Amino acid sequence: MTVPEISAYIALTHICFSQGKAMQVLEKERLLQIYDEEIEAAYAELLDAFMNMLTLGVGEPRSMAGRCGARVAAAHKRCKRGLVFSELVIARDAGLDITPTVAEHVCERLIGRGVDFRKALTFFGTPGRTAAQKSGVVQEDMASIEAQLSQQVSLLIYEMSVIRERHKEEYGDRVEAAVKELQGNSGA
């Protein structure tokens, strides 16, 4: 397949996916569902640590917040990588020679950082292929893929920020309720 044919295939695939006729929407939705669960767990752990600090005097607020932030950032990166990888798998299945190195370069440009090369190898490695056997993907191919993915990545980042903000607000409400409950119990 040529790059225009692959681009048309990917565009058609997205039209079908956006109409719910295939599983790619589920893939993105599943990525967001996993992200939501991970953010919820990070804030639940932060709330538990905060409650331990209030009731037992154990813990340091700065380290608690740091752990929560690290978990949120890791979930954010995994979700973006998942979207990019799923789209690169579609391109590979359409005939483009996506190697772990190509996947890593696309991720660097789209999400601003590389990915664990072992993950790229898991998705895009070819048994028996050596580093001397370079991918046939040229700069124009990668630019085409990146142009198609750029808007999707931006939309995903927006959707993740909505999820993250919701959990942050819920955490604030839970802390406020817990503090009021503790104050009510200590005054009784």
C-alpha cells in the first residue's frame, strides 16, 4: 500500500470506529476507563494517607502529594502511549513497516517523550529481524501518521484533564467531609 492508501484506510477506519461499528472506539474508551480507574486509585491512596496523617500523625503531606502526582503522571503517559500504539498497529496492519524505532520516534514527536523500548518491542518487534534491516518508513510517512494522530492525542489529553480535574475536586470534597467528621467526633 502507498502512504495515501494507508492514510485513506486509517481515515475510513476512524469513520467506522467513530460510528461504533468497530472496536477502536472501545479501545480509546477502554484506555480512558483504565485511566479513570488509575486516577481514582491514586486519589484514594492520597485520601487514606491524609486521613492517617490527621488521625495518627503519620505521614508527610509533601511526600503524599508527590506519590499521588507520580501515579497520575504515569497513568497519563500510559494512556497516551496506548492511543499512539493502537493507531500505529492499525497503520502496520494496513501495510506500513512500523518497527519499534519508528514507534518510538512517533511517540517522541507526538507526546513529547519516548516510551519504554521494551513496550515498543512487544508491539512492533519482528522475530528474527535485526537492526541492519531498517524500516521502509520514510519521513513523509511518519509526518502523515503524526498529522493524523496529533488531533486525536490533543483530544485524549483534554479528556484526561477532565477526568483528572473531576477526581481532584472529588478528593477535595472528601477531605473536607472527613475533616468535618473528625471535628464533629472530637467535639462530641
